[in-house]
Amino acid sequence: MLVGAVAGAWLVAGLVSAYSYVHHYDVYRGFPAPVTPAGVARGTVRTESFYSKALGERHDYKIYLPPGYSQQAARGRRFPVLYLLHGNPGQPRVFIDAGAIAVDADVLVARHRMRPMILVMPAGKRSLFHGDTEWADTGSGRWMDWVLEVVHHVDHHYAVRADRRHRGLAGLSEGGYGAINIALRHLDTFSVAESWSGYFRQDGTGVFHNSPRSTVYANSPADYVPSLASMIRRLGFRAWIYQGRTDTTDPGLIRGFSAELHRSGADVHFGFFPGGHDWAIWRRQLPHMLVVASRWFARPPTGQSRLHQVGSALPVATLARIRARRQRHCLHKHLSFHTHIGLGCRLLRAHHGLKSFPRSAH
């Protein structure tokens, strides 16, 4: 009986440890909970919801309001807005918990590196277990239209500068694709787009499986951006596009799309930063992306069109060796059943559908 009790206690402890590990990683992606430093004024994070005609149900979004928002709004100040689209799997809160975006914004404003702005994070799925949407209008739902509904709701309920110059759209991974696609499809609404480890073409799979070829083409920025050249040159458009040096996406794609976007008249910055396809790189670059958006909001988008590259990608052969080494490391360290953490990692991989862990989880 004593042996059974000990074994049962060990099992319970293992399950609790595994659940705690999975939950903490799911919320913070391996980082400590973000905290605004002492002496720095804090902004406010709210959850808003309303009935979406596009989705046929009530849906929500998170909104960050800068420090002193209410007092400044009452005095007539209006703020620019950056909309942020999460990846898959993901949810709006991930920008706040894993990305520390509210803390970053507080600190950047306090240090006068960024003008106060509003950050809006729409929910891009119906529930935690709802799958891929690509932030597009497909059989899975009218998710592009939903983003535009959020813009309309924010314009009418918050003290914002309701014009394209002061609106930007950013996102990571699937959200990075969505940010570029939605912004280019609605140049009269957005003047700024940022793609963090995104992509630029659809191939008729996933949510586009039953879509006509015209719909797939219309949601592939790499294909349709030349047709927008006259509008981009007339209105002006700015884009910042980056990915990790060890990301699995072919670096030639980001170079080619950035060049095509520039040829169409946009002011384009693109780059390759140390890291893979995970929150380690997105969190590290997030303050920079906020500063970029703030600077672009401060002046009209029309003007000189540039193509500027930051950093360089690794050679293909080097990338292949790094990926193989990471896969062996994951197999050796994370698929073990020897420890409670090993169990937690296995459950986490199953939950997120991961083939390997990013270094930020280690």
C-alpha cells in the first residue's frame, strides 16, 4: 500500500508538473511574466467585443491604451493605431504575455523613443481549438472582413486618428502574411505593414482547398502586387519585412517579394535577424517594430521609395546543418520520458503540433 501510495503521488506530481509546464509555456512561451519597471507609467489593456456581421457572432479583440490615455483624449488628443495579427496557434493575449508588447510600449513612451499609440489585437479564430484561418475570407469565415470591422469599431469608440496615414497592420507568421495581404488589399485603410516571419503566396491548400484559382491568386501578394503599382505610387505605402536567419522559409522569397513591392512604388525595409521561427526573435525585435511604426505614423507615406536590407541570411547548406542538429537535439533532450519535464514537452508538442522546440523554450 505504501509503495502504491508513493507511486500514485509521484504520478500526480508528474501530471501537475507537466500541466504547469505546458500552461506556463502556452502563456509566456518560456519567458518570465512581463512587468513594467518601477517608475514607468503603465498603459491599460482591455477586452472589447461586439457582434460581427462578417462572422455571424460576437467576437472580441484586445486593446492597449497608452499611459494617460483618458486624460489626453479628454483634452482632444488623437492617437495612431497599430493592429497586430497573431499566428496559428495563437490568440490576442500572446502579444501581451509572450511578446511583452504592453511593457515595451510603456518603456518606449517613457524614454521618448516612441510616440504614444494604441495597439489593437483582434482574435483570429472562433475558439482556442479552431484551426487555420489565414486572416482571409474563405469557407472558414470572413476573417479579413472581421479585421476591417474591428478598425471601424475602434474608430468609433476610441480617440484615434481615423485616416490611413495613422493606421498600420503588423503580424507574425500567419499573422505576418495576413498583415501584408490585408494592407495591400485595403490601401485606402492602411499605410504601414509589418511582416514578422510571414509569407507571401498561397498554393490552394488549407483553408483555400476548395477556393477557385481566382481567390487563391487574390490572396497571394507576391502574385498580385504589380497590379497595385499605380495606387501604391499615388497613396504611398511602407513595409518592414523580416525573418530569422535560421527560419525554414527560403530567404530568397523575402528578397524577391521585397524587391517586387519596391518596384511597385513602396518604401520597403527587409532583413534577417538572428533566430528561427519563434518568440525568441519576435520578442527581441518587437520594440524596434514599434519604434518603426511610430516614426512612419509621424510623417506622410508619400515620398522617396527605397529598398533597404538589414543583415543577411545564412547559406542554404548551413541552414540544413542547423536544422538537422536542432532535430537531433530535440529528439535527445525533449522526447525523453525520464523526467516530468520530458512528459511536459511531449504534451506541449502534441498541443501545438510542433516538430521541434524553439530555443526560447529551453
